Amino acid sequence: MLTHYQEALASVFRLTDCQTDDELIGLWLHGKSPHTREAYKRDIAYFLAFIESKPLIQVKMEDVAAFSEAMVCQGYTISSIRRRLYAVKSLLSFGQKVGYLLVNVGKPVDLPKDRETLAERILSESEVLKLIALEPKERNRLMLRFLYETGCRVSEMCQLKWKHLKPREGSGQVTIFGKGSQTRNVLLTQALWDELQSFRRKASANAPVFHSKSGRHLSPRNVWDIVKAAAKRAGIEGNVSAHWLRHSHASHALERGAPIHLVQATLGHASVATTGMYLHARPQDSSARYLPR
């Protein structure tokens, strides 16, 4: 439930001097990306409104379970319920870790199971190539290639500066700052490296790799709009998002024989089990093929 960063933070602040729920929430949010902080703030605010601003130390397991059931009755999607409940469980777990809460009352409450739709969010190799090839703008085309070839998250790409890219034996590598303050280095292909260097021109080391017209970092919202437009141009159906390119990277790499631990390291998955989901989403064989015709 807690990231490695949160575990370390909890060990430092165990038996902390936090006096209020707001102080605990601020400590829990520390180190998360701006996007994640805003999302978690909304989720926790929704929970606090549901329990009528009861102090967290007075929250019971029944409150957390009732919160989950209420969202079901209100017609929220399973993914929305899972996200909000995950935030509540994470906060309560962190509260116990630092000694602010005596018991983690959220631990016994399970997240509702969602229908697995990963296979629906993986593009074919030809769809990815078409998506990139039909993009008329140089920056956008290179950005689509970067998302696919590195498998990075949109938020990770948006914060990159040129100083995070370094030459490496004729090619290059990029340092990616991921979730939970985890850092990973990803090798780039020769073709992608050369195209990036050509695109850079005279940009300074502190300049954004992918910038807006004003010269600032692109926002994830900007990137998602670009990907949706590219998918429409390529005739790809579905609610295509930038994250589909990350899914496609993992699936295609595994299908072509990349070691699962290498894919895990490249994508920054905390567990190899997460990477393994792509093997199940697009199996290479089926027992159905062995049945009599």
C-alpha cells in the first residue's frame, strides 16, 4: 500500500509530532507528483465529507466499508471507487506507520475487483507505427515515439529537461524520475537519440525537452489531447490515451522476447507481477487450439 519513499518517510517520522489530520495528510502527500497530490486531495476530501469531518483517530472500519458501499449505490464506476478507496487506505496505513493512528482500520476493507480491460488498451505494432507516421508535427511525432520507445508515463516525460539526456556509446540514455521518487535510467535507440539531438537545436540544458509555444513544459493534458488527435487521424477506435503507448511497449517487448525483469526495470514497475500482467493480456498460445476441429 505504501511506496518505498513513504516507508522511508514513515520510519523517519515514526512517533511524529503531527497534531492534526491536516498535518498528517500533508506529510502523506509529501514527495508525490503535483498531479497525484491534487487527485489524492480530492479523494480524501470526498471521504472526509462522507464521514462528516470526523477526526481520523475516530474513524472505524465500518466507516471505510460504508464509504465504499455508498459509492456503489451512487453509481460510481469501479475504477473511481478503487481509486478513492485506495487513497483512503493509503492515508490510514501511513497514519499508523508514523504513530498518529493506533490501528489501521482501512486494512481489512478490500478494494473492489475491476473487470480486466488491459488487452483492450494495447495497440498492435502496426497501429503504433501508423499513429506515429501520420503525425504531421515534428515535436508531436517525436513525442509519440519517445512515449512508445521508453515506455515512460506522461507525467515523467513532461518534466524532462535536456540535462536528463546523456550520450552513451554512440546512442544515449534518459534519466526518468518516476512515481514514489524512484529514478531509473533508460537506454535509447540510436534512431531516437539522433532524432532528439536534431530536434534540440540550440536548447539549453535546463530547457524542457518537449515544450509549448511559450517555451514551458507541456502539461499531461496537452499530451493527452495530442495522442487523441493522432489516434483519430490513424483511424484507431477506442478512448486512446498516452498510457496506451506504455502498455503497448510492455506487451510488444515481451512478445519479442525481452526478459520480463528488463521490461520491469524500463517501465519502473515496483513488482514483476505488474509486468507479468501483459503476458496474460496477450497470450501466445491457448489450450483451445489443441481441441478437435
